[in-house]
Amino acid sequence: MIIFFSFLILTLLTLSFRHTRALSLARNAPEWILDGSGLLVQGIAVPALQAGLVYGLFNIFAPAAKAILNVSWPVAFLLNFVLIDYIYYWNHRALHSRALWDTHAVHHTPEVMDVFITSRNTLWTPLLIIYMWANGAFLFLLRDPYPFLLSASITAALDLWRHTSFAPEPGNFIHRAMALLLITPNEHTWHHSNDRAERNFGANLSLWDRLHGTYYSPQSRPERLGIPSPLNLKQKLLFPFRHRRPGLEL
């Protein structure tokens, strides 16, 4: 419900303001298909695979491990919000390497930031992202998985917000305070810029980018978003193997 209401609120906000509404509605039909299919995969197919495939495989091959982790509520929450977040940081950097860039490049094609582009991806790209497997695994392994699932829901809600333009002005006090802890839309917008995609790989926490020298948060917003793609809609959805961007290395 956290994810659904976050998406609903951000959608209403996007359509309520003239500027954000105009930018969002300016996308063409292939872009709507790309964004809509990505949201459906992320909202329906991925949870089904986590609960069915991953949970089911553990149940078949490691039944004795069911509910083996008996940890406190805060620890279960932080397993997702901190530990999996750090693994995702490296996972995301790997997707920007030459070997895997094609599988992730579609996510960097939007020229505008809004809630609808959050899950713009080649349809099978979620299989390469740690959340797909970790959430299903911990659902099986934790005796009480609810704090972990709450954290996963908050992470997903932050992901929706991070892809919008609803954020404090870069460099003001509120932004600086938030950015001490979180990757805000300001930092993630630079990750989607035409020339700074090798910065700000974190999902929840800004700590990992600061720690590994990939943090970038100037007191401005990028002039140009999106990396041009030579692919047609079918290729973007299923066969994204002609999209090379030199210089994005792990």
C-alpha cells in the first residue's frame, strides 16, 4: 500500500502542476508503452517472481532454512535499507560497465524526470537487479519478514520520488539536510543527465557515493537529460544490444 499510495500521490502532483503536466504528457506513444510496461513489470511481475520463483526455489532446495533468521525489528529493517542498499550501489555500478551497459541504457533515455519513468527498462532487466532476488530470499529466511518488507516498500517509494522533480532547490538548507542521508531527486537527476551518468549510483543512502567518490551534487540542475538511443521500441523492450556509451566503466 505504501508503494501504491506513493505512486498515486506523485502522479497527482505531476498532473496538478502545469509545467510537470506538460512535460509528462509530451511523451510519444512508444514512450508511454515503454514506461507503462516497465511499471507493470515492476509492480506485478517482479513481486510475483519474488514471492513465487525465489521463495519457491528456496522452499524446494533449502527447506530447512525457512525462518532461520530470528533478528530484531530494527535489524530486519536495516537489512534492506542499508545492507541491500550497499549491494545495490555496486550492482548499479556494474550495470554501467561496458559488459552490462546495454541492459541498463534504456533507463537513461528519458529527457524528463517524472514518476512514470521510474521503471523504464528493458523488460527483463529487473532480473539483473539485486532487489529482485534479495527481497524474495529474505522473505523466506526471516522469521518475521514484515520489517524487511516495510523497508523494501519505503525503498520503492523513495525510488518513485527520486525520479521526479519534486525536491528542494539544490543547495538550500532543506536540500543539504536531506542529502546528508538520502539520494534526493536533485542528485538522481544528475545521474540521468547527458554527461554525468557515472555519478550518484546509490538508491536510498548518499553515504555509498560519498564513500567511493561518485557523489555529485552541485547547486544547479543539469541542462540536458537523457542519452539518445538508436533503438526502436521492440529493441528497447527486448533486445537492447546496440546501445554503447564509452567511458562508463566500473
